[in-house]
Amino acid sequence: MEKIFEQGLLYDFYGELLTEHQRSIYEDAVFNDMSLGEIAEENGISRQGVHDLIKRCDKILHEYESKLHLVERFSNAKEKIGKIEKLTVITESGTDITERLEGIRQLSEELLAEL
């Protein structure tokens, strides 16, 4: 399941950089959960050709991420925003508002520095 999630995330960020043919086959395999045989029959190529194309697309998407780090930056930003959200929740524990605001300020500075 984690591999499919990772493939989906990489595709969301870099999928448009694949050719139309690569996108079509990759989407069928990853998002439409079609078998290699089904995809091969639909596209008039061999099962091995489909397998190789999917592997090649995975490699291409990972190479884009290793150079651009967009997914990593997105994940870091999402985590920091989650922390900011938690700091805005009012609880009865009496956490000092000044501490919360300072935490929000620090996280905001980190987010802005990453942009």
C-alpha cells in the first residue's frame, strides 16, 4: 500500500513530465489497478513491455524527486502546518499563549525559508 501511495504522490508532482503514452499505461497500472495482461492487450504491446515501461516510469519519477525534492518539501510543509494547527487549539492545560505564538512564529519562519 505504501508503494502505491508513493507512486501516486510522485505522479501527482511529476506525472505531466512523462509522455502521454507513459502516463496512460502508468495510470492504468497504478490508479486503475489493471493487470499487465489487460494493459498489454489494450495497448497492443507485450506484458514484458508494460512491465518495463512501468519500471522505467518509476525510475524517471524518482529521478525527478532526487533532483527537485518537491515531494519532500511538500511533506515537510504539511507536517509543519499540522504542528501550527495543533498550537492553535485551545486546551484547558493552560499552555502559555506566548509559548504557542512563539512556536507558530518559528514554524512559519521555517516554512517561508523553504519557499
